[in-house]
Amino acid sequence: MKEKMKKIFGSKKKTIIFISIAVALLIIISLIIILTNQNTSEVVYKETSVEKGDLTVGITESGTVTIGTVDQTFDLDLSAFEASQGNSSGSSSGNGGGMGGMFPNMGGNANSSDSSKSYSRALDVEEVYVTAGQQVAKGDPLFRLTNDSVTSIQEELESDEASAELTLAKLQNDQKQSRLSATHTKETSEAYAKLAQNEYLVAVAELQTAMDDKQKEIEDATETVSENQVKLTEKEKELTIAKNVLEHAEYAVETADTAYVYEYGRQEDARDTAKSQVDNLEDEIEDLQDENKQLEDNYQTMLLDLNDLKRKLETGTLEAQKICNERTTTGNDAGEAYAVEVGYLDAALRDAQDDYDDAVNKLTEFQDYIVDDMVYAEYDGVITDVNVAKDDSLSSAQTLITLNNQDDTTITATVDSDDIDNITEDSQINITVDSYPETVFTGSVNDIGDATTNSSTGEITYDVEVLINGDVSGLFEGMTGNVTFITKETKEVLYVSNRAIIRDGIKSYVKIKDEAGTITEQEITTGFSDGVNVEIVEGLSEGDVVLIESKVSE
């Protein structure tokens, strides 16, 4: 009975298990069906417009803003007037006594400060109007000075200006005679040097003429001897012929028949004519020979005379040149002495003029800087330090206050060594600050630091300091942002969001909606992309509306 009951209950237990499994499977299937129905998605579209502008890509690194500081210093020159050394006293009177003694006698001490004025001048602070942390603008009052100290120094600066002006006027007057004397001496010396040059030329010309004349005399004698030699040759030929004729004529006379008086007389006439011709030729030959002998005898003498004249020309030229050089040197020395003298005079005048200009500038700067006994701010900014207290004394080169310098607002980014070669002083830079994400600042490279090596990773980096341009009044110390060093840029191009582009192989499309609401595809040509937007080269116009497609699960 127990076994029977056990079989019955065992059979029921199995049935219950099977039923439970079936129910569980049914529930799972139902859940799958429900979830499947819930995961259906819907395509939605977002409209975006085609815009025109610049697209850029570059190296972007994070950085921290730093505001520089600027010191306002009290840099007025309050020192007592002291004339330059060259103007403090004169040398000798400008009485025109040659190149020396041409420095004017300034006389007295009108242009040197009294030793009693050598004390230190200072302005006394009566009241301080600013404190650290205070925002000031250019022109705001900083300190009030005591009227007594301001008045005292102004009077002393005015006295300095008058003293410097008197010194300048006296120097200008005293130097007139000195300049006239120097000019006269210079002109006289130059004329003397010019005359010496002319005398040299005349002396050399006379020696050269004498030598040229002697040379011509020798040439003429040589030419005469040559001509005479030619004549002698011709005359000797003629003499030979004439003697032959004479010999025949004499023979004719000796053999002539005296009975024939006429014929005998004719033969004697012929003989006499031939003899006369021979005598004449012999005389001419003798004259030519005598002349040549005389010329030849004179030739040696003329050569000696020529050589002597050559030596005289050489030595005479050297001597004349020496004399000329000495006289020219004298003239040149006078000219150089004049130049030196005038140079001293000019230098003294320049020093006096500079002294006067300095005195005028010191007074003008004082009057411009101290107005109504007040010292005013020269910069806009927040004061970080005040270096002056009540009853202090102000002298030159003293820092008054320190302020934040908005003109020195920088952001420093750390750049990897792989990218540093792409960054130069001329790099275009865009800057965004986290506090103003919609504002893009521009900047310029201010400094590229030395390489830094990370001891753990071995990575080499460089700190690049960028000066932020434009209106930086809203930026504060410690703000963070991103610095983009632009490596490529396209200007004034059409572009649209990358998400709107549909690519099919080598073709690109966008989806547009017509007036009827029908969505169609428009083929386009794309260009440069900055990773977010892409350039539209062809297919769309500025202001066109395109669709960005996305799916929303249901």
C-alpha cells in the first residue's frame, strides 16, 4: 500500500515539475516577444544649415592662464644740474692767435652747480589712497605729496633750467670769435699748401723742359749727321764723275791742235768747268765732313749734358716734392687742427645743449607727473602690492605699486616633442577658456621653453607660453583652457557637420527636404575637414538646410 501510494505521489511530483517547466518556458517566450516589440527603432532627422567660414586643424593642448604684473615706478630725475665737464670751465681766450688757444674762455662758474646743491632731493608722501587688492584705473590718485616738498623741488628744477640756458647762451657767444680765428687760419694754411703744389709743378716742368730741349738737340744732331752722310755719299759719287770728266777734259786740251783756236778754247772751257765742279764738290764734301765731325764731337758733350739733366730732373723732382710735401703737410696739419678745434667746439656746444635739454625735460616730466601735488596711476589693474607709506620720501628709481598686467596675460601648454617642430614664433593660435567655451581668443608664441624629460616614461615635452590677444578683461589667474596651434587652415569656405554626410563608395550625399516635405538625396563634393565639420566644394550653397539622420529606439 505504501509503495502504491509512493508511486502515485511520485508520479504527481513529476507532473508538477513538468508543468512548472512549461509555464517558465511560456513566460520566457512571452518576455522575448515583448522585448522584441519594444526594441523597434524610429528614424529621426535634425536640421542643420550650410555655413561659411574658416576650418582649421592643429595641435591642441590644455593650459592654465597666468596674469603678469607691472610695476609703476617713480623714475623722475630730481638730481641737481651739473654742467658737462667740457663746459664747466674755459681753456684760453679765443683771440685768433693761430690754431692754438681757440678754446673759448667760459669764465666764472655760471654753468656748474653750486656744491651746496649736491644734496639728495626727494618728495615727501602726505597721504596714501590705495591698498593691495584694490582695482584702479589709469588716472586714479595714488598718493598725495606735501606741497612744501613739491614747491621746493619745482623751484630748484626751474633754477637748473635757467642755469643751463645761461651756460648754453654764454658758450655760443664765446665761441664765435674762436670759430672765426680757426676758419681764417685754416683758409690761410690751405692757400699756402695750394701754392706749394703749384711751385712744385713749375719746378718740375722747368727741369723737364730743359731735359726735353737737350734730348731734342741730340735728336736733331743725330738726324743732321745722318742727312750729311747721305749727302756725302751722293757728293762723292758726283765727285768721282766730275774727276773723270776733268781727266778727259785735260786730255782733250793736251791733245788739242792749238792751230784751231776756237776748238782749243772750247776744250779749255770744258776743262775749267770740270775742274770748278770738282773743286766745288770737294769743298762741299769737306764742309759736310767738318760739320759731321763737329756734331760728333758735340754729341758726347750733349749726352753728358742730357744725363746731367736727367739726374737734375730726378733729384730736382724729389727736392721739389719734399718741399711741396712739407708745405702741404703744414697746410693739412692746419686743416686737421681746425677740424679738431671745431670738433671740440661742437662737442662743447652739444654738451651744453644736452645739459639744457635735460634740464628742460626734467622740469617738464616733473610738472606732467606731479599734478596738484598728486601721483596718479599709470595702468589699469588690480594692485598686488603698495610699496609706499605715509611720511615716506620718494626719490628716483623707486617702485610705488605693483599691479596685475592684463597686457601680459598668457597661457602655457605642454607640447610633445613630436609636435614641437610644427610650432614657431609665427604660428597661428586659437585659445578657448573653459569658463567661456563660446569665445575663441587668438594668441602668439611668447616663449618656447627648454626640453623636459619625464624620468618615469622618458617622454620629452616643451612648455610653450602663449600671449593671449584681444580683450582679456574677463580672464583671471588660474583659469584653464585649450590652446590650438593651427597647422592647416582653409578660409571662407562652405561647410556642414560631418554627421550630415552620407558616403557610398567614392560618392558623398546629404539628405534634404523639399517644400512638400519629401526627403531626397543630394550628391555633393567634399574637401577639407577639421574632424567636426567638412568643406562643401560643390553641390550646396550657403544657408541650405540639410538633415542629420539618427535612429531612436522605441
